[in-house]
Amino acid sequence: MGDPYLLAVSLLSGGQISAPPPPVLPPQPDNLLALWHSSESSDFGPLVAQKIVPTIEITSPEFSQQLSSQTNPFQETDTLTITTALAPTAAQAAIELKPSLQAKLKPDTATTKPASGSQLFYQRLAALKAGKIYTRLPVDSFQSYWANQAGTKALALQKPSYEQWKRLLAKEARAVSQGQGSNRLSVLVGDSLSLWFPQERLPGGSLWLNQGISGDNSRGILKRLSAFSQTRPDVIYVLAGINDLRQGATDETILDNLRQIVRRLRQEHPRSSVIVQSILPTRINTIPNRRIRNLNQQLAILAQQQGAGYLDIHSRFSDVEGNLRLDLTTDGLHLSGRGYEVWQSALQQAESVIALNRNNVRADNSVKRSRLSDLSGLN
């Protein structure tokens, strides 16, 4: 099945579906997880330094002809201007920030998109249940299911566990693997920084699969790479390490885990470009930015040794003192809307370089085949 509109529908229904009308969710239950459990109870439990080296091609998504005569819900939506970001959670507020930072930072607010991990989880769950991928939907999609409104207060109070996030991500990856067809696929792998990448700011030209989980470290990421092993990504972007530093891991441990991550990805996705992204600076007293810079130097070497690309986004986020720029963060660690604009720009440039390299490789191969064809006619 090559049509992304049908990818999750087919997965959840277990049968072949041909060009149905847009799926409609059943009446809203008191608990959205109950809706999922009615058919998937066993899955979620009771509750839930070169900048760029590798190659890939960027083209417009090729959707199935089945939907050629109707509006495709997975086509690119208009780019939205990001002027809001996530307010810090209680856990984020506990981060030790440099003196007077709280007075300078004014966390953005969000009224039409998820503002907590629980809300984002339920939005993505609702999208998948409806046969859609949330990265192709407006930011306010399925608001009645995740917003903290009358009748949904109990739902908003239920916080999904790490294991439930892993299961949800695995379900999304499984859906994409069955419905990708000829569409290009890009994957984000990481922690909360990747998790909260606004879907409307993901570069166009491909489907996107977000495999970020808040609070995850490099060891946790390594253990869950199999969740999307059956997909066919063109490029995989990896960002990990900051939570390891917060948890007291050594540089050697972080580098060893990332080395294993890159090796696994290259083994399981030999045709994919693997991009290691630099760890971002912070404004946290307990994590010296000098250490992050030194670690990034080692990551650049690691990527080159393992045949992966290295994308330096750290320099875009640093101020003159080497700290995370105030205008790019909400709490000294997580990114503001402006911060994601900066990251979006870096990814777009990376995709352009990757596409150029892939086109050059194809051109070289075409020339070689032409020469071989000429030689075949000689006696």
C-alpha cells in the first residue's frame, strides 16, 4: 500500500482499503486510551569537521493515484509562523538555571496546540487511530481529545509513561513502514528537543517520523532503535546526550552509546544517510558548555569514523559566551519557537546538501553505465 493517507488505517483495520472518505473518529469516550484499548488492548497496557557528508535526494512526495482527484490530507500544509512555544513543565522548572535567568525568560504560551507531553501523546494517539500521521496535520488537530477543557480534565491529568511512549512510537513507525510507498522518509531520533519539533516546521519534500521521547538518554535511544527498523528512511537525524550529561554520565559512556547507535542504524538502514547532530548548549550551571563543545568535537570525529554525517547546530544556538541564546530557549534547556526556526533552517540546508550529493552520485553512476554500454559493442 503506497498511499500515506491509508497507511495507519490499513494497519489498524488489518485489511485492504481502497480510497475511503476521510476517517471519522467515534464519539469521544471519557478516556481516549479506552478507545485505543478497545482494539489494541495488548499494545498499550492498562494506561498508558564536516557539516554534512552523506547523500540523499529530495523530491516532492509522490502520492498514490487513488487520491489524485481529491484533496490529500497528508500534503504539505501552509507554513505557520511560530510565535509560541511550550511553557516549562514542573520538571523543567526544577532545572538549576544561572542567576537571574528566570527573570529574563518569558515562557511562551500555546492555546491551539499541545502544551504538555500528555496532550501531545493523546493528539498523536488520536491521529493514528484516525488513520493519519500527526506530522502531516495542523497543530490544533483533534483538540477536543487533548485540550484541558470541560469534559476532558480527567484525560489531561493522565500522564503516559515512558513505556507507553515507546509503544506509540513503534505503532507510528509500523504504520509508516506499511504505507510509505514511494514517498521519501526522514526520521528524527532523540529526546524532548526532537519530540517537540513543531510539525509545521519540518522541512517539506518527505514524510517525517518523530522518534523523540522526553527525558531519554543515549542508552535508552539505543535500546529502542528497533521500533522503526522496518521503515525505509532516506535520512535519519540523531540528537542525544544532553540528558546523559544531566544524569552524570561520562563523556566516554555518551560517545560509546552514540557509536553503537550509528553502527546499528547503518546496519539496519544501509541505504539511509545517518546524520549525527551536535549537542546544544544550555544555561544550566551543572553542565559546563566547554564540556559540551569538547564532546561535540569528539562526535564529529565519531561520525566520520562510522561513515555518518555530522551537522553542527551548536554554533547556531550559542551566544558570545558560549551559552544557549536567551531568545532561543524557554527555560535554559528547551527551545522556544524561534529556537525551532533556527533548527529548521539547519535541517533545510542539510537536506539540500544531501540531495546535491545524491544527485551527483547518480550522475556519476549514469556516466559509468553509459561507458559500459559503449564498451559492450566493441569486439
